[in-house]
Amino acid sequence: MTEKILQSCYTNANYDVGGNLSSGWQPVAVSKDIPKKAYNACLGFQNANSTIQKEMVDEQGNILNLFEIIGDGEYIYIIRTKYGLRDRLGRGNMFSHAFIFSWQEDNILDDPNYILAIDNSNFKDNEADAKKIPSALTRTFGFNIDTAMSAAGLENKEYLKLIQSVYTQISDKSTMGPLYIQYDGTQTQMSAILYCIYFGLPHYLRKVLCIASNTTDNDHKKNIVFSINTRDKGFYFIPASGENNILSGRNEKKIERYGFIDYYVKNIGSIDEINYFNQLDEKAAELGNITADDELILKVAHKIITGGDIKGYKDDELEEILSDALRSKTSKSELLEELIADMINEAIDRKIILTDETGENLEYKLSLATTSKLKNAGERYNIYLFSALSVSQAAKKLSDMDSHMFKNYVEELAKTDVGM
């Protein structure tokens, strides 16, 4: 099998300048057709690991062979950095070997094994070997969710806490530093835990996840760092027990409101993971969020997929989803406008008065509306709202309208005794 292999390596290498031998940090054994954006990003990640001011060892005292997975939303970089080397002057050196994939490639989002099962033999520790770029990467036997949970030491309850904890680290701006995940020091358990994380997270989170196999000076740039002893560090998670110090009641309520963050893990074994997350992305795109990364739109998409008909929503559910749809930054989506229109009409039928904030967001959405369905629903709601306002409040609302809208509403209001 032939696959497109993109790689970039980095080390303190020798080079000839006018017959004089010099050395310096530089990229080597770089694929010829690597996209410039990916190349520059990878160079930055690898250069960040080139500061060697002490003996680089792992937690077990062995020479550090750092493993990193870095997602930047567009590409994912699988990097191994081997320390303990020396340059021509005897100074500390390292060799960093990265493989780069686009998230657009087939199977990467659907199957975490594509990146996690890359065998260590593919990563080289010198320029000569790295220049021999293979036509396909050697991969080890991969996991499925059952074997991964078993190897990771996760039961369903702990798996749920893991996904919630990882999401909190990524999304909560008050969370400073990475989430340290405890493991037994083996690559097998680390890979199993990572499989569970990638398999359980929505796609937009998978694309930006940054992971390291050992603590380094760059921990602050990572979401997850693996450690054999986490309790003496910052935020931590212990798979065997679910013990952590990152989740709070506020975090858990937020995740509960969104619905889609941990939906798969809560329903593991009863829903198709690949189908659910692909549906979520597709519905978000239909709602105007092409990159499927707007959490409000994803929340609405999730409700459409799993929540049934709008008429079955409780009043507070209806108001919440309508508020989310109106607060979202997307526009030019017929599906979103039709959904908002349906919810507005349902709110009118139930005699629900929207909050001031939701009403303001509705007016903004109406100013951008492209479908007659939304325009008509908005006009119907405002006519309904006038009947619930005092005369002075209604007059004030009318006076704030532009001349075209004023004329339309005056004509409609004049048809009823209350409106007149």
C-alpha cells in the first residue's frame, strides 16, 4: 500500500559554507511537497524542543524519547524527539522526526489507530536514515473501543470523567496548564488512553488536541501530559478511579447543557460513534458553521439529531435552544433560519415572551434574514409582543423602527382593537 508520507526532521546538523564545516539547528530530511503552512508550524514545534540545558531524561531516569501529538485544526503532527545525542563539538543534541497529516485525509478522524498505531521503527534518530522516506508507514495492531478501555484501565464511569476533564482543560479559560494523566509508563497504556480520548471527543476538539508523553519545559503549550505520578503536579486525572481535580459542578453543568460533548460516552454501546460525530459535523455545516466548531451551533445540531420534534420540547428547552440559535455567529443558512422561525412560531403558540436579550438577538437575525419564513415569523412575534406590552412600551418599540418596518407594523396593528 502506498500512502502520502509528509515528514520534517530537525537537529543540530553539519553544513558546508565555502569549504568550512559549520553546524547549527536546522530542518533536515524534509518531504519535497510539504505544504508551507504545515512546514512552518512543524518547524516551530520542533525548535521549541531544541533547548538543552540539562540532561534530558524521562520520569524513570531513562534518556528522554519524547512523543508528541499536536493538532492545529488543519494538520496533525506526530513527533518523536530523541535526546541524548551529541553534535560534532560534543554538545547536547537531539533528533526530532515528525510525520504530518491533513485532517481532511480519509479515516484520520474516524479511526484514531491511523495516528496512534504508527510503529516506533518509522521514527529515525539520524539524518541519513531519515532521508529514506518509505512509501507507507509500518503500523502496529490497533485498538477498538473495548480493547482500548480495557488496556487503559477505564470503566464507563471513569471514561465519562476523562472526556469531561479533557474538554474542561481545552475550553475553560481559567484552567492554566495541562491536564496530567496518570499511566503505568508503558506506551501501550498511553496509546490506549489516547484512543479512548480521540474516539470520545467531538471532531473539532480532536483537531486541536496537543499531547506530550513526558513533562518538559513546554508543558504549558499542551492540553495533556502523561505522567507516572500526577498528584504532585497541577491538574490531574487518574484513569483507574476517575479521581481528578479539574472538574467542578459548574463545568459539569455546562457540559450537560451542551449535550454533545459527552453524548457518545454516555451512550457507549448503544449508538454508532462514527455516524453520530459525522452527523453532528454535517448538521452544523447545514446550520452555517462549515468548520463545525461553534459550540452553540453544535448544541443546536445535537438537539436536532437527538431531540425529536420542536413541539415535544419543554418551554425552558425551547427558549434555551432558540436563544442559542439566535446568539450563534453564523448566517446565510436556510436551515437555521427555518429552525428559528419554527421555534418563534411555537413560542407564540405557547404565549412565551422572549427575554430582552433574546429579543435583541432576534432583531439582529431578522436584519440579516434571507428567507421569507423567518421574516414572517419575526413579524408575527413582534405583532404578538405588541399585544403584551403597555401602550407606552409599544409606542417606544414602534418609534425605534426604521420607516419601512414602521409602516408594515402600523398597518398590521391597525387591524386589531388592541393594536389600534
